[in-house]
Amino acid sequence: MEWHYSNNQFDNATKNSNLQMVIVTNDHNAKLIEQQADPDILNLLTRTTPVHEDFLKRYNDAKSAIAFRKSGTQAVTDKLGLLRSTSLRKWDAQVQVNYLSGSVEYTAVFPNGLTAFHTSTIDQTVVMLKGLADRMGSFAPLSAVAAEVNTFYTELKDLRDAQQGKEQLVGQTATLLEESRKKLAAMMYGNLGLLMDKYATAPDNIANFWEVQLLQRGATKGKDEPEPEEFSGTVAANSTVNITSNIAADSTVILSNTGSVTLVFCTAADGTIACGVEGLSLAPGQVLQASGAELNGGGSFLNVTNNDPATEGAYNIEIQLVQ
């Protein structure tokens, strides 16, 4: 029969939710800080902090990579939409100024018509655009439109290459995040053993270093626990964006700065109010946890302000409701 204590409950409670690990490790780290006057607890804090911080960094990196992939996918989708809605029709018209549809020359340029450009995959479309530019280049009257098609091909190919690179980055950051989560779970499991040794005659003290219900909630996630709400986006230089208008007092909010400039988060009476000195300031790459009650000091609207005069910011927010 399997022994209960041979199971790492920290791994079990968080293996399906990195958000849950953020909540658990922040809680554990805060409790160690509170009791670091005890040399034994200070030793635990000293050894745990680097692993804790690495996990939060990997968490932010993964969220950033997902945001970059989303933006890359949007850029490709927009470019492809432009091709199919406008550019192809314009090029077709320019060709027909010189070679009417059905002529030998027109057929040489568009041997399969325009339909294939509307039904092919992104990668097939890229290849087809290159072929179209080359065929147009064989006809002197079409040199200008051939150059335009070639430019469009280069731009779409570059966007597609960037998108695929971002997809690879998502996979890499997810792998590193999972490795970091496992290391952190092992560290907390080891901390539990050391605390069991320290408090062998007073085991109730061990509960002072973890919120047990967080571990129980994580272990049963997917049964009754609601899925977290997630928001991600950008905030232009010197501006404020409303993220959501309904922050519940009993929710746990994880704020991540996934951009390259400092952002300020706050609650407000409406979505247009800029965050001031009373808000929570996050440096690039920083992850911060707060309860809805802590954030809900000035209304139910969660806003983010970017005070940088020139650089766009980016954020990711996860809100875990408690049932």
C-alpha cells in the first residue's frame, strides 16, 4: 500500500495549474518572511527564495511568450485578410489593364485563377505569392505590380517566420516553467520534512507555514473550482486601460507585467481613471498577488496605467474566484 507521506502534495496540488502554484508559493514565502527571526526559518527562507523567484520569473516569461504569439498570429491574420480582401483584386485589375482575363498572358500569370489564394494554408500562400511575383516579372508591363507582389510576399513571409518563432518560444517557456514548478514543489516538500523535524513535539505549528485549503483546492481543481478569468493586452504610452469592471472581494488576483516598462494597477470608480501613487506599481517581469479586497479600495474597475512617455506596456491578469 502506498504511504501517504511519500506523495508530494505540493506537486499534486499544482501540476494542473501554474496559477495555483503562484498562490501557494506566495503564501508560503510570506509566512517564512513573517517568522524569519527564528534562525531555522531564516535558513528555510534563504534556500527557498531563489527557487520561488525563479518560478515567478518563468511564469511571467510564459505569459509574455503567449502574448507575443497572440500578437504574431494577429499580424499574420490581418496581413492574410488584406491579401484576400483587397490586394489580390487590385493586382488582378492591374494585370487585366494589359492582358484580359482568358488571354494566354493572363493565364500564364494566374494559371489557377485567384481561388487558390483564398483556400490555401498560410505557408502555401507564401509560396504562391513568390511564384506569382516571379511570373509577373516575366512581363515588362507588369514590372511595377510584380515588385508590389514581391514586397507583399516578403512582408507576409517575415510575419509568418516571426509567428513560428513565437510559437517555439511558447513551447520553450512552458517547458522551463514546468521544470521550475517541479523544483519548487520539491523544495516545499523538503521544507515540510524539515519543519516536521523541528516541530516533532508540536506538529500544529507546521500549519503556520502553508494555507492547507490552498493545497486541498489545488488537488481537487476541475471538480468544483471555477476556471480563472484571464486578461492580457497592451497599454499605450502615457495612457490608461480598463481591464475588467467586476473585481470580487474574495478573488485572488495575479498581476504580471509582461512588457518592458513599469505599469501601475489600481481599482477605480470607472474605467477611465488613471492609477496614481495609491496603485500597485509593477516593474517589467514582476508578478504580484493581491486579494480582491486589497485591490477594491476605490471601486470595482481594475485599471492599468502606463506613465512611460514613449513605450507601450503589456500585462497579463489572472483572477481566481473562491467558492
